[in-house]
Amino acid sequence: MHHDKTADKAAGLIRPLRALAQKGPYFILTTAACITLLWLAIPLLSHRSFKPVLLQYSLAHAMLIAAAMGVPAFIMILAVRCDRRANKKMAISCMATACIAEILARTMLPEAPLESSALRKPAPYIMFCGQPGAVVPWEPRMGALPEAPPPPLDRMGFRNEEAMTLEKPAGEFRVAVLGGSTVFNGNPLSCSIPGIMQTHFRRAGLTNAEVYNCGIVGGVSGQELALLAHVLPKYKPDLVVVYDGGNDILHPWFYDPRPGYPYNFMVLEQGMDAVSGSLTPSQVISSLLRQSKLLSILYRSALTQRSLPVDSLRRQNHYRTPAWEESVVQHYEENLNRMTAFARSIDVPICFFLQPCLALKQPVTDEEDPFLSDSDLNAYIDRQYRRAQQAYASLQNTYSSDNRAHFFDLSGIMNGYQEPTYWDMIHTDNAGNRHIAEHIVTRILSANVLDENR
């Protein structure tokens, strides 16, 4: 009797499988494609939008999830309900539609995202910087757009009308400003933080000041250390200004979780794994799917999450634990200390500025408030900035007797700033840049850095 029941159960399972198998190879092909697309879309569910409308998603992302998961699911249901002949017709129609969409995507859409082609060109030692000669469009969120087209990046990949020269012109007081995209941005270049600094230095009587924008989009303090050590010495700067902190704190939360690592260093590691043939099956499938221009656009974030070992790295590094948070700021502090030691070794004064952040601004305007929708992120930023402020105070105390090294905490300078200026957690518009640059120049002048080091 028991044997009969077991046999009946087995037969009950086999019958549906046989029925599905009889639908033919096109059914199997359609089902496999739909399951792959559903598997690929799962990471989209973990996304958190700055301006959530439905649950934690923006309207656009909610529609993307609905399309990415609803369309394959609907096709699978049709495939199950259709017979062998109908499945063949449906599979051929889907393949033809996909081929046409792929052709249109390849012929009508841009070749590559700007950030991967022009703003983060691989470079020795410093990981990446801008692509020399690339034309980077004006950032509309900075404010009014100039009528003139943007000038190309200089021969070093930085955002300057003219690059630094090995032979420094007689009398030039050369200032190199290091940082991330907050240093890089501004419409036009004169509205970037370095551009505004140059204007204020000259107004203050330093008419021979030339301030060079050495901002690297997505750069962190470790890259700034490499830039200072490997690139800048031969250009003989008279002053180095470092404006940072935001990327060092925020990047491990969003991207590669390892404290002190550059932006998405795991991408470089994956490239090495691909060369050595040690990719995981998930990475192999994702790499193959990425060859499709259409899928790489529609499933960009999902493909990235499937390709990169973000979750395993987070587990290994105890992501979001107190020890991990402390390590993030500790690496940042160590890099500032190393930059100071190197600058002293080549006898160049250096000034560090801890940049402000929207999460610390009061009052927050209605336009800025949507960027503060993640309470966990806001609390993390508050804790990390407190640690960074303590690190700055400690470093300033350590180097208090040396006027060649200064550490200025600007994290609170946006308190009392009434106008909307932030367009994400750390980027301000042109007016915000002006406010920040004025504080930077004022602190440098008040500390007599220029008077004692010229």
C-alpha cells in the first residue's frame, strides 16, 4: 500500500513535467530566457530611491521593476498555457522583437556611460582620472549653463583650461586643489571651487596665484595620496589644498565596502579574475548578458550586482558594524597623515578641509529634503562625521607647531545657509561652491599659510 502511494505521488509529479516537455524545444527556450531575466531583475528590489513614491522606490524605478519582472512572468504564463505550435510562434516573435530592439539600442543610443569613458579613465597609481581631451558636458544641476561649450579636459585628465607645466612660469604661485567631483564640478570652470578660490586669492592681493583643479570624479583620499606622491612633485606646487571626506565616508556604504578602497575596486579585481578564468557562474552569465546593449541599459544596476561580489565582501568586512565604521574613518585619517608627512618631506605646505554634507545642514529646504529619506544613511553620516571631526582635531593638535600643515573642519559651514544648494548628499550648485570656496580662502589667509610659505 505504501509503495502504491509513493508511486502515485511520483506519477503525479511526472505527468505535469511530461506535459510541459511535450510543448517542444521552443517552450524550454522561452522558459529559460524568462527565468534568466527574472533572476537578473531580483537585485532591483533592494534599490532605495532618493525620492520614494511607492514603498522605497521612485515612480520610475517602480515601473522598471514592474516591466523587468512582469513581462517575463507574463510570457512564462502564456508559454505554459499555449500548445506546441503557439509556443513556437511566440518564441520566434519574442526573438525577432529582441533582435530589433538590440539593433535600435546599438544604433541610436550612446556608446558608453560618461562616467566609465570620460571621467574614470584607468591611470597608473591613482587608479583613474579624467580622460585627457574628453569634453565633459556641463552639469545642469550646478546652475545656469554657459552659452559657450565646455573646454576639454587638460592633457593630464584634469579640468583646467591649461594643464600645469613642468617649467613653472616665473613668479607664479601654484596651488593644486585635490578632491573628488565636488572639486571637479562648476559651470563654467570659474564657478568650480578651485576657480572661485583663484578669484578670491587675486582679490586678496595674490595676483600671481594660479589655482589648478585636480579633482577626480569619485576619488578618495588614498587616490589623493597617490596623486600627491606620484604626480604633483615634478610640477612644484607652492600649496596643496585637499577638500574631501564625503567620498571616503559614503563610498563604502554604497559601493566597495572595504574601508580605504577606491571606488568599485572590485571591478578591477573582476577583470583580473576574468583573465585568469576564475569567475563564478553568476559572473560568467552576467558578463555574457552585458554584451547586449539593450540588457546593459535596462538591467544596468542588476547586472552590476550580479557581476560583483558585493554581498560576500560586506559579510567578510562586517559591513555596518561599529568596528567597520571606525575602520572607514581610521583609513581616512591615516591617509591624511601620510599626505601630511609626504608634503613635509618635499617642503610643500598642505591644507585639509573636511567638506560639509547635506545631512548636517540646517535648515534643509523642501528641494533638498528628499535626499534625506534614508534614516539609516543619515544616522551613519552623523556618526562618521563626528569621528572625522575628532580626527581633524587630533591631526591639528599633532601638527600645531608646523605652519606647513593645517586641518580645517568645514562640516558645519552650511548651517544657516537658507537657499537650496545641495543636489545630492555632498554636491552643491555654483552658489554653494562660492560659499565653500570663500570659507577655504578665508581660513588659509587667516592662518597666514601663504605669508610664511611664499
